[in-house]
Amino acid sequence: MLFSRQIRKGCVGSALAQQSSNFTEGCLNMSSNSLTLGLMTVLVFHGGELAFAQRKVISSSSELKWPPGKVASKTSTTTGLTATLQLPLPQAQQPTVVTLEELIAEALENNPEILAVRWKFDAATKRPSQVSTLPEPKFNFTNFGVGHPASTLNRSEFAYLGVGVSQELPFPGKLSLMKQIARKEADSEKQMVRDTELLVISRLKQGYYDLYFSHKAIEILQKNQDLSEKFAKIAEAKYRVGTGLQQDVLKAQVEVSLLAQRLEVFEQQKGSQEAFLNSLLNRAFTAPMGRPAELRKSELSYDLEQLNRLAQENAPRLRSRQEIVDSNAFALNLARKEYLPDFGISFQYQKTGSLFPDYYMATAEVKVPLYFWRKQRLGVEEAASKLVQSRHEHQATFQELSFGIKDQFLIAKTAERLLALYEQGIIPQAATSLESAMAGYETGKIDFLTLINNLTVLLNFEMDYYKELSHQKKALARLEELVGVKIQ
């Protein structure tokens, strides 16, 4: 949608090409009845993007129907003002544009938080095999002597040298349960990898959108500051010839100082946001960031019920909690099996002297849970408590996600409506108000201060527009983090 409004036409004559040094001379010769302000503000909405620009408007002397002999005087009067208002803004060297997709790819590769949780998951995948393997077997050697520490085999039929092996055997089912517990814990860590990636990407997007707003705010404030400085010169010139008020001069100077103060604040915020993004990308904090690409307004096509359903199916944080619940359920079954005995078997070969036969000894052992009322019983109660705890944590996570989804959904939808209101109502109305103020100033019905205020309001509304655009984009980024899928 393209919307443009001509604020006011003024007569500048052929003298528009004069240098800005003619401005003071022209202002000293003008009166309240002969001042014509040549300024046009173009308000553009195109695909959700706002742009403010100044434009030159030249009207012939015949259109104003000035009396013969006074055309040159009127042209001389307005030339300085128009030329001053339409001086081009200084063009600073623009930084390289950096896209969000480039930063996301770099963060997924280099972010230390993501790398750490990936290695944590890798470590967790090594646990199932370890815990499901039988305990290590034991080998033994025996030297059995009679009447002497060292065995003399032929002196007694009881003396021997023995070698043997023993193996512990957990009750059937225990090792498989331990394997299931470790697998569920690894699956939980896998979901946390995805959750951490979504969290970092969300923080990266929010920082990117904040940086975009800071750049836009600085641009708007610089334009506003440039115009305010020119208006200050106009007020000073009128005050010197006795057609203006000192309070207009002071107000214009205060406005310039306030804009300088706001610029400093946004420059500080821009530097902090760049440092924040560099930290997420694992760069040096002084590394250049570049300028964010232009943003476009998005529309949230999901309703609240759909978003909650997406979260239940895809949110890695919720799925991680469910894996913990399943792990604790297996742990409870394992605790109950601890009432059942474990076993042990061993075998030993005993070599005697040549005069005596060798011995062979096989042994079976059973570990009896004799103190079950102090050990196994409390182990089951502990496992049951952990299971209940994990279920409540799962529910708490679900409620937290539900609140976050609704909160960000309302923010996104409100921002959509506010953006439409800015586009269709507030900014066009502010432009009309500025047009009326300029007409009233030309006829002497309003003072110079009112004119400055109307222009400032119009430019501030542009800043508010970009602020709401940033809020909407940040809300959508948080929603993607919460539901676990891309929604814009």
C-alpha cells in the first residue's frame, strides 16, 4: 500500500539554487504576512515499511497571484527558508547489511551454550550400554599350604594351588530396566538440545529486532534533529528582526538538545545490542555486527488453540519433562525389583600334589534383602516420590508454556492492530495536523512552537511504528521458542 500526502506547497522561485548562506538574509527581510513555507513531507507505507522523505515543491508566482513588482521580493524572502529546509541529509557510509538467517546459522555452529548441551547429550548416549552390562567377573588365585605358608603339595593332601572365577548375576529384569532409565535420560537430553537451540535462536532474533529498532530510531532522530536545527535558525532570524518571540528560540534550542540526548541513549543501546549478539555468536565483543536487513510486518495465522496444540506435540521442553516422567516410572519398577535377590556363581580348580587327586569347586550365592524394611522399602518410597515430583514438574512446564503462549499471542495480535492503526489512522492524522499547522503558521494564526511540535509528533509516530514492528517480531520469535516449530 502506498500512501502519500503533500503537507503544503510553497513558492521558492528560481532562486532555489542559491547557497544556504542566503538563508539569513532572506529571513531578515520577511514578515508574518509574507512568509511562505516550502516543505513537503511524504509518508510512504509499502508492504508494512514506513519511509519519511523531504521533497521540493516549486510553485510559480502566477499561482500565488502576487502583485507585479513584488514577485522578486517574495522569491527572495522564501528562498533561504526553502533551501534550508530542503538541504539533503548527510549520507554516512552505511554498514554491511547482515541477515537474520546468516546469524542463526552461525549461532547454531558456534554458540557455546548449544555446543555444551550437545556434548552433554553425547555423553548421555554412552550410559545405556554401561548400566545394562553385567558386573565385571572376578578371577582369583589361591595358595593353600599345610604347616608352612608356601604350599608344599606332596606333604599333605590338603595343600593345593587354586585358580577360579566368579560372576555376580542381578535378578532378571533389573539390567533391562536400568537400560531403559538411561535411554530415557538420554532422550531427555536430546530434547534439551533442541530446546537450547530454540532458546538461543529466540534470543538472537529478539536482539536482532532490537538492533533494527535502534538503527531506525537513530535515523529518525537524526532527521528530526536536522529539521529542528533549521527551525531554530528560522526562529533566531525572526527574533532578530522583531517578528518572533524569544521563547520560540529557546524552545527550538531545547528541542535540539533533547534530540541529542536521545541519540546518545540509542547509540548506547545499539552498542549493547551488538555486544549481546556477538556473545551469542561466540565472537569478540568488539567484532563489527553490520546493519539489520529491512523487516516486514507479519501476520500470525494461528489461533490460541492451535498454538497450544502445537506446543503439546512439539515443544522440546515439555517432551523433555515427559521423558523424565517415563524414566522415573522405570526407576520405580527397578526399586520394586530390589526386593528380589541377586545371585552369584563361582568356580575354582585346585591343583594338589602328584600323590593326591585334584579338587574342583563350584559355588552359588544368593544375596538376601534381609533389611528390606530399612532399605528396599524406603527405596520404593523414594522412587515413587520422584515420579510424582516429575509429573508435577511436567504439569508446571505445561502451564508455564500455556501462559507464555497466550501472553506472546496477545502481544503479537495487539502489535498487529497497532501497526494497522498507525498506518491507517494515527500517522495520516498527524500528517493532516502538520498540514493544518503549517497553513495556520503562514497566516499567523499559530506560533512557531506549535509548528515544531506538530513536526516532532509526526516523526515520533514513525519511531513508534517501528517500535511496534519490533515488538511484534519479538513476540513471534518467543512463540516459536515455546511451541517448537516455525510460525512465521
